[in-house]
Amino acid sequence: MEEAFVQLHCSECGKHWQKNPTTAPELRSNFSCPNCHATRRFAEFLRTERDLEAVKQFQES
């Protein structure tokens, strides 16, 4: 089985990275950019609606 990843983006510093949705924090929890440490809700770091839906699928299970 192929591993899934969601795309993340920090609007503060422009950093792009990926995260496995099975290890992602809750969508409404605070999350900090590993580059500039800007803190917002995790959902705000997700790049696309598809990424948001992927994380929701794993958190509903």
C-alpha cells in the first residue's frame, strides 16, 4: 500500500512540506511552522481542500 501525504504551506515564511495524514494533529489544534514557528490552527497550514479532506478522513476513523 502506498503511503499518503498532505501538502502544508506556511503563509508567514513560505515554507512548503509534507506530512502523513495519519500522524497529523487535530485540525483545530494549534500548530507551529517548523521553520519560522508561526502558530495557527493546523487546518490553516493545509494547501488544498483535498488535503483537508484527506486529514478529515483519517481523523474520523
